Amino acid sequence: MKTLIAFAAAIAASATMASAQQLVIKGSDTLGAKLVPQLAEAYKAENPGVTFSIAAEGSSTGFAALLDQTAHIGMASRRAKPTETSAALAKGLELRPTIVAWDGIAIILNSSNLLKGLTKKQVEQIFTGDITDWSAVGGAPGKISVYTRNTASGTYADFKELAMNKRDYAGSAQKMAGNEQIVSEVAKNPAGIGYVGLAYVKAPGVKVAPVDGKTPTQADVRDRSYPYSRPTFYYTNGAPAGATKSFVDFTLSAKGQKIVEQVGFVPVK
Amino acid sequence: MTQKTLTTWALAALCSLGCGAAALAQDSSALLDALVRKKVLTSQEAEDVRADLIKDNAQTNAGKLQLSNSITSLKLYGDIRLRYQYDDVQKQLAAAKNDIHDTQQDRERIRLRLGADFTLNGGFFGGVGLQTAQAADSANQTVNSSSDSAAGFGNYNIYISKAYFGWANDWLTAIGGKQANPFYTTDLVWDPDINPVGAVEKIDIIKGFDALSSNSGDIRSEGPFNLSLVAGQLAFSDNTEANTSVWAGTKNEATHDNATDCWLFDTQLIASAKVASGVKVTVAPGYMTYTNGNTSGVNNSVSFNSTSGTTTYLASANGTAFSSQRDLSIITAPGDVSFKVCGLPAKVLWDFAYNTAGSKRATDVLGLTGVGTTTVKSANGVSYTYPVATHSSRDDIAWLAGAQVGENKKAGDWSVFGNFRQTGIAAVDPNLNDSDFAAGYLNMQGVKAGVNYSLTDYCVASVTYFDAWNLRSNVYGGQATGGNAIAAANSVQLVQVDLNLKF
């Protein structure tokens, strides 16, 4: 009986994959808002039989989807947490990362802000709430408005680790759903400060604040001399296979990596 | 290079650095990053290794444990102690001839303590503790005790012995809840089993001055001289303020004061100095006193509260004093000198307690007025009449002096200790003093000595002997032999043989 059920399930699964050829990709807003849709469009141009369903609501949602087996690829701007790895193992799954691009988390200010730059310590103090007035860091007096990503975001977690010594965000920090919302709010607010992925820094109304004299250039991100450099990932259940492998390979191909660079990320190779 | 080979290579490198298996995934990042920078691994290869390590770690017992993200560290600990105890208490004569004057008993006892200490982001921390037995001054559970339904292989109760949290920076610590005793002390004043409840503040005075006088926030490292202040506002007995049963007078607003909460305020200045190579001196003068709230439900509530009502601290509506004063205003002065003897850690230590209100306590609270007589009978019915005792200056003082050599940290370690003490009947709180020495009775003097040997790094065998006898003889009357009879013993001998296993 068990054999029969397994056989029927296998037939059903293969029929689904064969007929739909749809890749479901969920997770990071950093990757999913711009880069992955462009990669998908380019891939579809070469593989018209494949359709995509992309949902970019934060890295945590990508891992959750992989654990629920409702996505082929989980986009992530952070590494899987040990608890997520444990949960996957408990379900017989294996979270396997593939680095698809490098990113630098840029500190952005309103373009009217005259500040020339910040130190790492000042960044930590601002985002944890130790410093609440621009005058404390050499700016014009005024209350600092801090914008961060929400807790589902991999960037939210990465920034805590990379820039905040793992401390908690200031209670007054305003949590935004995506990079574009942070850019929009900081562009509107002369007292605003936030952080976004490299792909979002070339927006009107904002400027990048050097940190310890470093700006997130391709070279500095690639050699990790920029302090907030990080890899971004596709996570799959085990080694990618089939259409999933084909899309991962495309992302890592010269053509894919060119798109990575065009969007504003730093290519892997 | 295959992935398996890479993983093996990285694992070997990590192990060569002395990392434990459970720590591999957490500690590997720096090494992997270095290998990438040196182009030994590509970023993707490093990521594969990292994923394998995390997966391996997730399959260990430790990796399966899931903790709140806010926890930065968690320590689980506990101990189990098996004890044989023999005690012989020879009491002063009592009113009836059939009262037992000489009590001998041997008991097999077990003590379990479980604890968890955790630290959280932002300087917060906390802890919980569970233990056998409800009494504040003992976690011992007498095995198969008939008095608490444990006979016939009955099971034991577990009680909460600690539940606290606090916040700390480099120089200030604030804690609230039921916690380990925060004071530098000996068992002369505080039974080591007691975990007081309330608010506690600890201030490292030197570091505090440094921090407050410097904008940089840099804290100096520990120097040869350290000075700190510990202040405790401890809730000794909380009462329902409208408890009219406390005082039988007219029920009105004033009666509410009859049940004012009883608080213990204990403040201590702890100074330590390295006076020579390997020699450290610590002194900790302090002061402790109670508010005059009504107290009930503690072992010595009767003798703890005033009985005569001759002093009106909180007058009731009709001007009658009530039983809330305790006249315990105690100056304490423990200390020690630590040094080495033949390479072994050693120390001489002392403690001192002087109740500045001892005379009033002896008369007003303990009823040692010198007025009248008390008739008692021996076991064979012979009557003796003694005058009710009066106060003596010896009643107000307790002191202890002792020494210890050795420590118990690893298998084969040993230590010995011994001390002598005198405890006046009005010198200390009978609810707080050590319940083992003289079985907790006051007006006693004697020795405590013991030896400890570490069978393993985590298991210590100990033998402790107590021998105590009257400080003043024939102290009859009042709360000495009546009420809670806090000084009812002539002599007490006690032996404890322990096997304590820590985990």
C-alpha cells in the first residue's frame, strides 16, 4: 500500500513539474524587488516554457517557504539561522546556499544633510538610540529619524550583526517593508537616516554616507574592506536540480552576473 | 577539490584550533573568511563548508536547543547532595517533666537544586532556581520523612528558590526578585541557604567615578584596591494593610498601620586591597535594620516581634502599641585575609555583629526583664525555679573567627576549615542565622570544623562537625525558653556527612 501511495505521489509530482515549469521564488526584498525579476525576464527570453512566481517579502519568508516546500528557491540576504537549519533537517530537508551576488549595506541620508560621513561607532549609536540628535555626530542640531527594515528582513538581521554589535534597534526606529520605502522616507525627511542594499542608492533625494571613510564601491565590497559587505544567496533544498538548477546556473553565468552588476550589486566572479 | 574534501580540510583546521564540535559552526566564520581572503577557498566553497558545519551542529544535542533571540548566554546548572546527619540537642529544662530534654536523631537527607542564569541584550540578565524543601534556610528533604508524606517512597515537592532579573553596566548592577544573597557575609548572620527577595543595588564606586568623570566611557581595569557598595531593600514580610486580625482594637484607618509591611534594609561597603604579592584583605562594614511591620508566618515570628508593647512606634487608634518592633539595628563587620600556604589558597576570616538596640530587644522583644521566676522540671519531675533572665551586654554581640586552607576545584583537591563563634541572644535575627550551627539556637558558642575532598572534578565528599554550648547559662523566661524558644538549648552536637555532585 505504501509503495502504491509513493508511486502515485511520484507520478503526480513529475506531472506537475513537467506541465507547469513554474519556478516559485520567495524571500529577500533586497534580491527580489529588482535583481531576480530582471534575471527571470532574461531567463524567460531564452526559456519561454518557464514561468516565474516571485514574492519578495523578506529573507525569513524565503526560508519559511522552503520549509513549507512552497518555493523552489529561497532568496536571502542573510545566512540561514541555526533554528531554520534545524527545522529543515527535522523535515528531511537541507538548506543549501548559493552565493549569487555581493552587496554592501549603504547608509543613506537625505541629500540636504551636510554631514560628510560617520564612523562605525556613530552608526551603531544612531541605530541603537544612544545618539538621537544630529549635533552629536557633527551635523546640524535636530532629532534623528531612523528608518530600518522590518523583522522579516535579512538586511534587518545582517545590519544588527554587521553594524550594531548585535544590539537592539532604537525603540523609535521606524520599520519599513522594503528598501524602496526606506529610500522614499529618507528622501522626504531631511533628518532621516536609513540603510539599503547597493541596488537602491542611486535614487533622487538621498546620498550615501561614507563609513570610516569607505563608501560601498564594487572594489571595497568585493574585498570586504567596506564594513557592511555581505553575500546574498539563493537557498535550495539540497543541491539544485532541474529547472531550479538551470536558473541558478543562469544567474551565475556571465550573462546573469552582468545583470547583477547592472542592477547595482557586485558580481560573484 | 571536492566539497567533502574541503569540509574535511576545514574541520581539521578548526579542530586543530581546539574548537569543540558544537562550537564549530559558530566559530568558523573568521577562519573561513581568512581562507577566502587568501584564496584558498572561493566564497562559494566557504559557504558550502559553513552550511555543512551548521547542519552538523544542528544535529548535535546542543544544536537542537532553541533559545529566544534576545538571550546572549544561558547557563544551566544544578547539584544533588546526599547527606547523613546526626544531631543531639540537649535543651534547657522545660515546664513539664515529660518534655523531652535530650533529642537525638539521625536523618538521611537529599537536596536537589536546579538553576538557570541568562543574559540578554542591552545589559539585562536574570535567573531562576528550583530546589527541594520550602524552608528558607534549608533545601534538605529528609528521605522518607513521615512528616511530609514522603514515607513509603513518596515523592518530593519542588519550590522556587530564585526568580530575579536585573540590569548591569560596568559599575552599576540593579536586581529585583528572589536572588542569591548579595552581601559579603558568613553564616554568623546569614544562613547561606537563604535567598532574600527584594531590590538590590551594587555600585563599584571606583569604576563609577571613573565612568562618570570620563566622556569616553572607558572603564579602567581592576586595580589593587576595590570599593563597592551593596544596598538591599528586602521584603521580609508583606501584609494586607487592612488585616484587622493583627490587632483586635477598633476597626478604623489606624488599624491599617498594624499590618505595615516588614522590610529589611541592609547596606554594606565592601573594600578589598592587595597588600602584598598574593595577599588580599577584604573588609565589609555594614548596617542592617528592619521596619516595624507586623510579621507572621516565619519560624521565629513570635520572638521576632515585640511582646511587651512598651514602646509605641506605630500607635493604633486607642494608643495601644502592637507587636511590631524588633529592635534589630545591627552593625556588621565581616572580613578576611586571603593568602597562600605551601601553594594552597588559604584565608583567615572573621565576622562581627553588634545590635545597637540589643538592650531594648532583650527586654521589650525577648522579654528578658528580670521580673519574676520560671519554674521548670527535670525529666524525673524535680522542680527548679530560676529568675527570669535579664539583659547582658554579651547578648548584643556575635562574632566569629576562623580559617580555611585549600579549595575544591578538581579531582584530588582538598580543603579544611574551622571556626569558633559566639552568638548573643539579642545580637542577630533568629530567622537569618545559620540553622546548622547549634541547630539555629541563639545564646550559643562553639566550633564548626570540616574537611572536603574532591573525588572527581564535580563530586565532593565532606564531613562537618558542629559542637555548641551555652554562651550564658540558665537563660530562662521570655522568648529564650517560651514562645519560639530561640535560646532553649544547653548544648548541640551535629555531624554531617555529605556527597555533593555538581552538574
